Amino acid sequence: MVEHFHKMGAIDGPDVEAQSPDWVLKVQCALRESNKYQGEESISIFKIPKFLRFSGGDFTPREWRFGLHNRENLYTESDNIKISAAAAFGLLGAKWDDFCNCVVDDPVGLLKSYGLHDCFSSFDENEVKYILALDALLLVLVFDSISSRAFTNDALNSLFRSRRVRATFNVTIIRQIDIALLENQIPMTLLRKAIQKCITISYGASGSDGNAKQVPTAEQTLDNILKAAMERVYPLTDKLKHTDGREYPIKEYLNLAYPIGRLGEREHFLDCVYHIICGSKGATAVAGDYYSSDYIHVPSAIILKASGIKIRPVLGTLDNTAFRNGRLYLPVIMLGGTSGSIFRNLALYESLYKSPACMFSDYMNLIKDLLGGVNDVELLTKRGVIQNKLGNPKKLLKMWIGSSEGLGTRSSSKDFHEMKANIVKHCKSKNNVMLAEFKLVFCSRPWYVISAITVTIVTLATCIQTYVAIMSSNRMKPRFPHS
């Protein structure tokens, strides 16, 4: 097996088996045996219904697997990278067991969180510890290496800078957004415990209280790690407008909008993305603010334009969507190759765990209504609402239809319901339609106006000339005295 490990996962970094072959074999054997469980259909914050876990597609990890779902065929290169990262950090033998016991101190409780507690007889306690401890450690070390670099050392630098590992991270964690998949989430508490243990290992016992100036605190390090991750997976745009009215890059916006500790209160990575996208108002469900029936569909973007509605982009979160004075304000959205996947995961996460909140589904369905065809895509792109990284409008339309397929229209928030009702009312108003047609014909085409003015002037001149001619002819008639 040792020879097989070298063939499958030779990583440019520490030779972990040469240092502790028994430790490596123990972890690998535990991972090999971790696919024996079968799940129930109840839902918890980390439990994914069985029909989704085996459906593949946008919800299934492409390469990197985190958490207790999708643990089949674990003997892959990515799992060997996790082991190499642990070894590079110095977690060998007894140190590794101590790390697992500190980070995953309640494996039975975690199995319950994932809905797998009934299968504990076929799911060894050490398997749970190894899987989750390796996952938490890798996420901490990877995103710490691109943020505060509190835990870097020569061995980790060598590992993460190797061409093979760097390419795997870029393709599967960053670009393909494996960390934002619903089936790939691990509890935020594990990241916090892993960070605290890493501080203790890196800085000694004094790191546990964070009093020394050079020793980072667990809260600050977790905040840096989460913001580094969010900066790379945030799917809307690269800038956001803060409440002070100024536009900031995502990293600066997160520092302003989310003080230290705010993101660490979330359940997991995907929950962080959801709250940042929806905004503080959109991510919070308030009783009585949601409709469950009479869902309203709005016309396409081209029809809205023909009805006199002006579409305006806004750099903000989804709760900035509004309709005021004939103007529809839509958050700027950047759509690329991975957008469809992360949008479907966010929408499914909302429907499973955030009910009755429905801000994200509201937005998805609103854009679906607006994108009735390629012309609508081109119009929203021209208006600056959509930043089309796919290039082809047909590809973007197909991607969005696929992303919103199956979401349904289960409910609508009070704000969205009233906004869409006002949009439909505006479109049905004959006065608004006639005014829009007048502006379209005369204001957007100046040659029509010039032609109309020219015709009017010529007509008036002709009338005046005719009148003058008639009056002149009357004065030239001979006048005879009455007999």
C-alpha cells in the first residue's frame, strides 16, 4: 500500500510516509472504509436529502470533498494532498491524534448533524475524526496561506507552491468553487477549533490566550480566512457599494460591512456567501412578511423597456433590488462558467434551511422572467446589469435557465411581491405605454423630430403664403361706384 500511495499521490512536499508510514496507513485505511454508511431522509443543517446526494451535477464536488457526504472513492490525489499538508504542518503520530481529538471532540454529535447517527455501527469514530480534521486543517492552511499567513512554514510553502498542488487548488477549489457546494460544507465550529489548535502548535501555549502581541487570535485568523475565501467565491461582482455611498472592492467592502466575528457566526462557508449576497435584510426571515400564493411574474426586459420602465444597475446586495418612479434597480451580476453551479447551490440551501426566507429565489425568478430571449440578455448587458463573462448571449441565457430550473415559485417576500405588482401595473397602464411609444419614436430618433418640425414649418409657410395671396388678389379687384 505504501508503494501504491507513492504512485497515486506523490506530492511535491514532505515525504510523509518516510517520516511516519504507520500514521499514513492508518489515516488512509480509515478513509478507505468511510463509505459504508446509508443516510435517512430527515434534514439538518449539514444533512442533504439522498435524492440530491446521488443526483450529481451542480451539487456534487468535482475533485475536493469536504464533510461526511460524497466520501466514496476517497483514495484520490486530493486526499493525499490533505495528508501531506497535515504532515508538512508537523502533525505526525501522536500529534495528529491529539489534533483530531481537539478539533473533532464529539464525533457522535457531528454524525447527528449530518443525519448519519443511525449508521454509527458501520462508521468508526476515528473515521469521522480523520475525515473532518483533515478537511478543517486543509481549509485553514490553504486560505491562511493567501491571507494572514499565520501558520506558514517552509514545508507548507514548498507544498502549496508546487505546480501540481497549485493547479489543483486553482482549478477545483477556486475556479470550480468546490468549497461553496451544498454537499461540501463542514461546521464553522470545526474551523474555529482547528485554528485555535494551529495557533497553539505554531506559537506555543501562549497562543491559546492571544495576549502576546505577535500571536494572532483565533477570532481574527478565522475572520481573515473567511474573507479571503469569500473574496474568491463571491459570485455577483468585484465591487460593492457600502452604506456610505462609496464603491469598494469586495475585500474592503467585507472589512467595512462585516466587523471581526460577524462571518464567524455563520454555519459554514455557503452560509457566509448567502448572507453576503442577500444582505442583512434579505437573509433574515420575518414572520408575516412572506406570501405563499398569488406569485407574480413580470414581463421580459424588452417589454419593460417598451412600457417606459428604465432598468438601472446598482452595485449592491440583492436587498437593493427596487422599483421607484418608473425605474427598476437591479444589482450588478457577473456571470461566468461557474455561476450557474453556485446559484443553484445557494437557491437550494435557502429552500432547505432558510425558509420562509426567499430573497435569493425571488431574485433568481425575477431575472428568469426578465430574460425571455437573447434580446433581453443583450439589453441587460448593455444597461450594465449583467457582466457577461461567457461572451455569447445564447450561452448565458441557457446557463441561467438551467440554473433556475426546478426552483419553483413557492413564495415571495413582501417587498418583492409589491415591487412586481407595481411593475405589472405600470406595464398595463395605457398612458405609460403611449408615453413610452412617443419617447421611442420621437425622442430616441432625432431625425423624426427634425422631419416633423420641417414639415410643420413648410405647412405653416404654405398656409401663410396662400392667405397673403388671397388677400392681395382681393385688394387688386376693380371697384365700381354703385349705380
